[in-house]
Amino acid sequence: MTRTINPFVVTGKIPTAYFCDRVEESKVLLNALTNQMNVVLTAERRMGKTSLVDFVFDKPEIKTEYVTIAVDILHTTTFKEFILAFGSAVFDRLATRSDKLMRLFASTLRSLSASFGYDPVQNSPTFDLKIGDIVNPAYSLGEIFQYLENADTHCLIIIDEFQQVTKYPEKNVEALLRTHIQKLQNANFVFSGSQRRIMEEMFFSNKRPFYQSAKSIRLEPIEKAVYCDFAISLFKQGAKNLTADAFEYVYDIFHGVTLYVQRIMKDAYAETPKGATCDKELVKELVERYIAENDERLREQMAFISEAQKELLYAIHAEGKVKSITSAAFIKKHRLKSASSSQSAALKLLEYDFITRKEQIYSISDPLLDLWLSRMNLQP
């Protein structure tokens, strides 16, 4: 029996045949990395940053010449947790490639020697790093970078959600990382982040350690016409049809955010029998189902913020886009407490990624949250 493949991938690596566009971005990223440049990659969340890097890392000129290492630090809250994530990723992707690299890892990371063991079943060394093993994070970090420098192959490392390092309680983490990275000749980095404001401050402010240390690539939504043609072609390959207005409805309602467009198209493909057509009415129904599916998660997310923050969030949602959250007119219209209260609430909502600010314009960060708020008919 032949297994049916749904071509709209929403988890894991996207096969080349199902990867839409990003021709220019992938070319720029590939050129930068193969010319030993570091890259800062920014985009809103769910726009496909990780998928783009995976796509480039899978290209022959990368796979045959480099070792690629991915480190996701979104979950980390301290420098020690960063060391745990970074060290474990280096071990898994690099040290395990050969006995020579394993011995080098063990001899270089002496401060973490308690983490090394031996698996008699697999007949191989193990590296079971725990937070408590990291006594001197700065020293251990230096050992990891020394190991990367002495490895017998060039490494390409993506640190996902890199802005997280600015939230650690420890001081000078940015400066410490920058000191090691600028000396490293045997590895290059992709610093990926979804909080543009923080990432741009980190890399484009002359007061910050990473100032002008990496080539900038910004991911915007895939062009609607290109994405539409691609989606229609994938339906046709499966002997199915998709109307242009159905796709455009999904694209517009989710503002072109890749993950959401992919998810609704995936559901639409699954719901459309061979020989049938997916129209606007079907995707409207699927969008409503998806909003309902996320209801509990979004309610829990809202419970995380204070009353003042909710009031400002509702006000921004009601307006769509807001230029001045502290103006007397805005405060009065939405019955907010005060300009200072709104400013404080905005700082937290920006930090929590509930809202975004582009060119001094505030809006809801997540189109799905925006749609959910509309369905809840919440008022400030």
C-alpha cells in the first residue's frame, strides 16, 4: 500500500520539493556561511527561520564540508542553562562523530569531567551533563569554544532565540560570548531571534558587544502570489484543486505567517478528496476549528498577564495598530488608568511577545491570538 504524503509540512525538516520560495534568503545565507561570516537572522515567530536554516544546512556544499549544530535556548533562563544546552548540542553533533573527537572533548572539557561516563551496552562514552555539574559557567564556556577551535572540521552553529541571553540574571553574558566568538576561526554562527527589537539592539547598537558583528537577514512573509501558486501546484500534484481565493483568505487572515498558513493548508489538503476542490468556505471552517483547538492554550496564556496588561492588549487589539499608547485620546477612549501605566504594561507585553512594535507602531504579535480575541469579543 502506498503511503499518502501530505505536502504541507508543519513539523521537522521540510523536504526540498515542499519548500516554498525563500530563494534569495537561502542564497544570501549560504553565501555568508560558506564565506566564514556570522549571520543574525530575524523574523516574527512562526515565520520559518529554523526551516530556512535547515534547508540551507541540507545543501550539498554545507553537508559535505561542515558539521552543523543547532542550539535552541528559548527555554533557558540562566547562563548555566545556556552552557547545558550549548555543551550538550556540541557533544551530540560533533564529539560523537569519531573516537578522536570524543577523546578531544573529554580532555578539553575538564571542568565537566564528572559528566562523562561509559555505556557498556553501546560500548561508548557518554556525556550526562546536569546543571549542578556547571560550577564555573564562564570557564566551562571557554572550554567548549576551545574544543570547537581544535576540532578537525569547521562547524556552523545556529543559536535559536538568541535574544534570550539578554534575560539571564548574570551580567556581561553578551560580552563574554562576543569575546569568545570573535576569536573563533573554526566555527561560524547564525544568531536567530524572533524579538526583533531586542535583536536589533543587540547587533545594531554601538553600545552593545555584538555591534556589527554579523550579516543581517530579515525574513518577511513569503510573497502572496508566489505562495498561492506553490500551494495550488501541490494540490494539483495530489489530483486535488485549491481555489486562489481560498488560499488568499488564509494568507490574509494570518498575515502571511508561514506556520499558520501551512497548518490550514495541511488540514485543507487532508479534507479534500482526490478530484475535489478546496474552496473558501472549507478553509473558513478550518480556521474556526483551529482557533477552537487553541482556545485552552490561549486562555492559559492570557492568565499569565496582569489586569493592566490585559486592558492594554484589548485596546491594541480593538484598534489593530496604535501609534501612541500614551496619548490622551487613546487612554480616554479605552478607559486606561494612565499613560505611565500603559507604558509599563507595554514593556511587559513586548517582553512576553504579546505585542510587537515596528516603526513605532504597536500591534498584536500573534495573528492567532488576534483572531481569538475577536471571537471572544473582549472589550477593554
